[in-house]
Amino acid sequence: MNEPLLTVDDLRVEIPTPRGIVQAVRGVSFAIDRGETFALVGESGSGKTMTCRAILRLVHPPGRITGGNVYFKGRNLVRLTEREMERIRGSGVVMVFQDPMTALNPVLTVEEQITEALSRAASASSRRDGAVELLRHVGIPDPERRLHAYAHELSGGQRQRVMLAIALARQPALLLADEPTTALDVTIQAQILRLIVRLQKEYGMALILVTHDLGVVYHVVDRVAVMYAGQIMELAAKRDLFARPRHPYTIGLIRSIPSVDRSRPLVPIPGLPPDLIGPGPGCPFAPRCAWASDECRTGEVPFVKVGDGHWSRCLKADQLEGITGG
Amino acid sequence: MAEPLLEVRNLVKHFPLPHTLLDAALRRPPETVRAVDGVSFALTRGKTLGLVGESGCGKSTLGRCILRLHDADRGEVRFDGVDLMQLTEADLVPYRKRVQVVFQDPYSSLNPRQTIARTLLEVLNVHRIGSPKERVRRVAQLLTQVGLSPTDAHKYPGEFSGGQRQRIGIARALAVEPELLIADEPLSALDVSIQAQILQLLLDLRASLGLTMIFISHDLRVVRYLSDEVAVMYLGKIVEWAPTAELFARPQHPYTIALLSAVPEVGGGREEIPIEGEPPSAVRVPHGCRFHPRCPWKMDRCLQESPELKEILPGHAAACHVAEARLTGGGQDMHSMVS
């Protein structure tokens, strides 16, 4: 049996705040194979971005990883020195962010930022050619001229393309994309999503897409983890998740997405997400859940297998059989 | 036919860009952003217009011109028969009560140092609505109406979540019982589950209060649920206008077709009509049809002549030479490529 490319095992992140300790990630586990596309879906504060940052050990202090392991190609990233970790970020695992304006260096040209990421072994002129080639590959028009541009001279969509070119220069085995299209207009979003899918296939990279948008998930990935209150609530192949959701939160999310072509009524999820400072026992979704009973509010809820490659953290998962989101 | 509550005619709002000494020395001509570039429409009482488009298309500027938060350069904004553009600030006051607005980010539009009660009472005081006692009762009633608790009145904006703050923003707009509510991207900053809650709230309030609404949004999915009619804007102009069901069933303008196909739908959406490139800047508006540089179906005529917005199907207007040619029996059939 092949070893997964990335294994996240019982990952925990805590962030001390003046009000108390926020338990941002509470025991997240999943594994991804080489070349696989995977999505972490959830709303603000669900811990999806923090999980990603923790994989790369980019949690801003005073936040810190308080437990768990992250194995990448067999090495435990949590145990690496900062120096070794930098090598991983420089080639193995690369992250692109929602707002490329803040991720790009404002005082370096596009060329300087791409060639910095290209192998030092190559000559200056071949690195320059490489940069042009990468820009052309990510769909930047007139790449020779664009080499000299600064971030502020590019549109939002072009900045995201440049971010992807920089990421590709490192030839990563795993690309982490944190809401890469959220700040973009819908026609540009469609362009960037097509580009990400194409690049992922061409380069054979694995992809973790972090997003709040189930519509985007549907079009891009193979497998999905739905996060809520720092935990994975449901994990399944995309097809199963949309056709046979087995967690009330997933069902609620699917039913609250408006649609262009189906005039079904929207069913909002009542209530608000929980406070992650000292979360109580039981299921964090119970206060908003139509299926919840007393045992949901008191007991520990295990992550159980409900189908082939399909897991749910719900005591009522059996009762949800046959319910669809749509 | 009833007189429309709101009628906008040939509205134009250009923003001059800074013209520096260097620009003058280099003999660069002064440039302007053509944010709203000749927009006309009418809105019947009790109806909701969805105003859709991407960033920079001028939809928010149009909303602000109607509210007279910006003064338009030219054109008319007739509200209940009166051209608001001709009114002095003092004469506008009664209309400020009849036309209200809800913004995208309620946090930046609420005073963080005032309790919710004070914020709402202030609005009632300014417009001299009710006696002091009645005003306190009205605050409690408003909070209940938007799904909050009267006990929330003594809290500060910081104590609420994004969705709750949007409820407060809506309560403040409704406090003066407006006839026209302009909602500028009221759902964009919210999570999906909360977005659906606020959408439902707007639907309920519209039904119970008989509001006329302009709902400004970049999200066609949301617009479909809330609007009776939809206007699609591109680079400062309305390029298509139709009743909602008609627009989604038979979009005519290539930009609308592309927008609809770009929406990432669960369950698969429409056949993708990829449009390449990005919207040009509203400073250098393309000659001819503004959309032609990105249009997969453009004809020679589109490069030369700017199309007028005209009724090409019953009750359905579009500004497109291609759609017009197709409907009158010439040209390529876009829909054979789409549906």
C-alpha cells in the first residue's frame, strides 16, 4: 500500500487571547495522496485556514500548535527545525493566499520574485527565460513586459496568476490554496479556478483548497472535509458528500446556498457558530441542529465511518440516510 | 399603468482623476473615470430591482447617486415625481426619510461607542418620529422585527456578530419607515449560513412592509431570490434588463450569459462560456460596444458602434448588436451554443 503524501494526525492549535484560549483547531486528522485534490470547507472561524497554516507551521504567535503530527513524505513537520521547515516551504509544500496584494512583495518586480523561487543552480538568463515561460503558462498576457511590473500595477486576477507562477517555480508536490478566488469577480474567479485545475493536473501536484464556497468545491476537488468549530464534521468523496450528506451541518450548508438555476427555497441554518473559548462538551453544532437530542449535548461525539471513505461526526448519522441537501 | 416610484433618466457620474503638474507638462489630457455613463430605468412601487455587475461596473455609484450621497453630473432622479437632483440639501431632508440605505459592512456604518438603542433613537429623533416614549417602544419593536431581542438595545456594536450587525443596519434603515430601500451588497460580508438568514429576513420584511427595493449585488445567485427585475451593468451602462425569471431563462447579452455560466453551481451549472481577459478600466472605455474586447461573438459592427439598450423581446431589453441581429433573423445563434 502506498504511503499518503500528507498525513495530518490529531492536529491542535490554540490561540491565547485576552478573553481566554481560543481552540482554533481541535483534533483534525486526514490524509492526502499524491496528485489528489482535497478541499477544507467551512465558514469563518471553522479552523480551515488555521489547519493549513499549521501544516506549514505558519501559525502567527501567540497562536501555536499544541498537539498532533503532520507527516509529509514520511517526515514529521511538527518536529523539524525552523531551517528544515523553510526548505519544505521552499519546494515541497507551497501556499497561495486569498489576498495576493499582501502576499506579494510590493518593492520587488514580478521577475525578481519568480526568479528568487527558481533554482539557484540555473544561470541568470535561463532563470529569466523560466520566469517568462511560467508567466505565459499562468496566462499573463505579454509576459516579457510584465516581468518588470510591481504588484500594485497588476489587477487582482493577474496578481493571483503571478502568485501561482511563483508557487510553480518551486515545483511543489502539494499546493495549499487558501480562498484563492474569494476576492475576485465571478468571471475572473472562473478563469483562476480553471487555471488551478489545469496546473494541478499538468504538474501532478496534490491540492488542498481552503474555501467557504461549496460551489467552488463542486467544480474543483475529488474529496472534501467539512469543518465546524475547529473539527472535521464530515469527510467524503465529493460525489457522496453532495448526494448523500451524513452530517446535519453539511445538509444545512448545502441548503443555504442560493442557486442560479434551481428555484428551491433557501433553508437558513438558525443561530450562530459557537464561541471557541472553552467549548463545552458534546457536539458544537447541537445548538443549531434540528436532529439534536440530549446525548448530543453531553457526550463525546466520535468520528465514525458511515460508508466507503465516508466519515461523519454525528450520533444521528444513521437517521440522515436518504436525506439530500438539494 | 401606475406612475413609477423611481425614475432615473440619462444619469451620468464621472470622477476626474488627479491631473498633476507633471501631467500638464507632458500635455496629457485630463482623465475621468466614467463610473455611471448614461443610465435610465424606472422602478414601480413595491417591486425589487436587482442591480448586478462586477467590481467597478458602477452599480454602487449609481445607488449613491440616487441617494444623493454623490451628486451626479447630469440626468434626472425622479422620486415620486420630484427630481431629487434639483433639490437643495434642506429640501432633500424629507426624502432622506423616504429613501434609506443598507451597506455591505454594517460595522463601519455603526458608531462603536453608542449602544444600539442610542443609534436607533438618534434616527427617530432626527426625523422627529413619535414622542420620546413612543420612540423607546419603537426601538424594541424594530429589534424584534429584524430578529433580535429588545434586550439587545443596550449592547454595543462590538458585541454582535456580522450577521447580527447587518440586522441592526436593517433596523436602522427601517426605523423611519422608508418607501425605497437601497441595499448595497448587504450579504457579501456574511458566511453562507448567515447570508441565507439575512436573505430570508429581507424577503419577509419586503412582504410585510411592501417595500420598494434596489438590491445591489455581484452575486446572481442571491439576486434571483430577491428581485422582480434585474439590470446587468457593465462599465457604467446597463447592458440588459428583464424580469428575473425571463433574464435567467433567456439571457440575451453575451456578458449576462458569461456571468451566469461563471457561477460555480453545486450540481454543475450552465455550459461554460469562458470569457477571457478582464474588464477594461472605466477610464479608457473601449470604442463601440464596451464589451467587445471580451465578447466571443463580436461582429464588425460591435467595434464601431455602441449599441443602445432597447426592447428586443417583450419586456426584455438588451444593448447588443449580436442579440438583435439574431432575433431579427441574421447573425449567429448564441443560444444554440449555450443551452
